[in-house]
Amino acid sequence: MSETAEKLKLELSRLSARERAELAHFLIHSLDEDIDDNIEVIWDAELTQRLEDINHKTAIGESSSQVFSELREKYS
């Protein structure tokens, strides 16, 4: 992350929770202009396939405790 971004993070951390939430909302929506217009169709197809895999018992999953354990290890 750039030095400017690091400075912004420090300053923005001083905002109230509501102000940070509003800023986060703005930033997330500012990314939408770079998103493929067809993304919803693609995600719908992916989710439909995953649901079919679950219903046909061909999906391979991991327990939530395993997933959270891996995430804690990775980000701690």
C-alpha cells in the first residue's frame, strides 16, 4: 500500500463508526464501474451449479471449524 494510502488509513480510523461506514459504502460502490455487466449472469450460473452439486451430493466441502481455523492461522 502506498504511503499516501497508509496516511489516509490512519486519518480515517479517527472517524466515527457511522462516518467510516458511509465512506466504506462510497468506496465499495465506486468499484462498480469496473465490474463486467455480465457478472450477475455468471454468478447466477455458478450458484446454480453449486446448488446442483450440493443436491446431488457431489459437492466437496469442509467444516466451518476447519475453514475458520485456517483463516485465523492465515490472518493472525
